[in-house]
Amino acid sequence: MVEMRRPDAPVNPAEQAGHLDPPPRMGFFTDTSVCIGCKACEVACKEWNLVPESGLDLLGMSYDNTGALTANSWRHVAFVEQPRPAGWQSSPPLAGTPGGPPITPATAEAAAGTTTDQGSRPGVPPAPEPGPAGRMADGTQFLGMPGTDLPGREQDRDGRTDLRWLMMSDVCKHCTHAACLDVCPTGSLFRTEFGTVVVQQDICNGCGYCIPACPYGVIDQRKDDGRAWKCTLCYDRIGAGRTPACAQACPTESIQYGELDELRERARARVERLHADGVPEARLYGHDPDDGVGGDGAFFLLLDEPEVYGLPPDPVVTTRDLPRMWRRAGLAALTMTAGVVAAFVGRPS
């Protein structure tokens, strides 16, 4: 008996690709709120997949030395530095202060000998007064992040500014409607039984059609051989029941791997928790099956607008209009052929 799919059930791309009775769709949920930028995922990806060395450049703008997803960087940890007014993130209350924990013998001993003048907090010495030319009153030079005056960055000339670092491990999105699959002429790109998208390097002819087709700019050609390369979601590992190398190496579980439906439920709960904890800017990206690519197999929890992370705000599968374009091209060809035939038929013999 054939099981009927509910009209509102999400699309299973593996079934659409011809896989019979496929396993649950697998994917990534990347929670950027707990990413520490350690780049363990980048290293693990390179080691397991034998990706050539790259991403060791000093870009001169950031601690991000990879820059972008490339043929030799299938995982890219982005560092986004945002200026914030000094003191924008308040410290938790200390022991003995309103809202703080009670004073214990340990905290009392730690606070012994420190200044408790009016306006200061127990256990915290008063901050020295800043002097001219970036020096303290005693002449000591204070340290801080150097100003870079990059476009869009406002520098506080009267005092120090803080930085908020947004970190995100980017990767191929393994779209539900993948334009790279539509344009590949050799079948090198294929949909696996897990719903992921993989490149077969022994079939790729280096035509490069998939590169402009990707709405995320993920796929890239390797310079020495011209073939296309990208994340495979460790197809060889997940086929053996193992976790992808990047998720296995992530120390904070920022990268989570599992069944996509379960990851989406987990992500929604995480966003609700962050909103309740006073982080209203938390949002999900790529989780919606009704978006322009049918939802991503690798989606993200972001703490700012997608553009801040270098992601398109409203990605659309680039081959969406291909059927209409082919119909119009066919109609134009027929019209031209009819015109030529009519011209010859109407000529006097």
C-alpha cells in the first residue's frame, strides 16, 4: 500500500530525486549564539576530506583569515566585528549588591582590602581616571582594539568603544530546490538518499555552470584542475552512521547534525529561549520550507540581519524561471521558422 503524503508535509528532495523509501532527511543546524570562532570545524573538514591548505592569509580587516567559502574552504568561520558604545553589555551583579548573590566567607575574603567607597561595588577597585593622549593619570598607556576606520564603522573620538563579535561557521546549504543540480550537464552533482547535494569529482568536466547558479555563492572551482568543489556533508561518514567531521569537532555544539525535522524543532525552542532571556534579535535563517529555495538542509540561528553575515536576505533558486524561458525561446524559434517558410513560399517562381 502506497503511503499518501499530506498536502502540508514538507518536500523530501530525496524522493523527488528518485530514491525509493529514503531515510529521514539529514542536515545541519548552526547556532551562532554559541560559536566561539575556534575554527575547529574548518580544520576537521580539511583533515577528513583532504581539502588543500588555504585560508592562512592576513586579510588586514579582521581575525577572519579564510575570507569566504571556496573550493579549498568548505567551512568558513566568519568574524563580524560590530562597534558598540563602551559598557553596552553590563556585567552581572556582584556578591552583596542588589540582585546579586549573598556574601559568603569566600567572597568576603576575596573582597578584603579593596576599596568600597560610595559609588563603587564590593570587591572592585575604582577605575583609574583616563589622562590625555590615551594615557591614564599615572602616565600608563592603556590598551584596546585599534581603530581601523572601515566603511560603516563609527569611531568614538572622545573615548573607547567596545566591539561585539558575531561568529558564524558557514557551509553549503544543501537546498531543497538546488539550482546547481538543474544546470549540471554531466550529472556530477547529485542528490543523495539523505537529501544532501554532492559533487562527483570524477564526472565533473569543469564547465562551471553550477557556480553562478548557486544563490549563496558556495560552489567554487579549484584553480589547478578547474573542477567544482564544495561541502558534501561528509556523505561517506553519514552513510556509515557517523557524525560529519565539523559537527564532531565543534566544542560548543554550535554545529548540530541530525534529522532535519528534529533540528528545526530544536532551533525554534532555542530562539524562544533566547527571546525569553532578553535577546530579541535572535532569528532563524534558511529553515522555512516556503522560502525561495524550499528551505535549506543547513540552516542557522543568527543574532542580526542575514546581510551582516554575508548571506542573501531572500535567496531564490536561480533556475526558477527556466521553464518559462525555454517556452518563450521555443515560441520565438517557431515564429522565426514560420516567417522564413512564409517568405520562401510567397516568392514568385
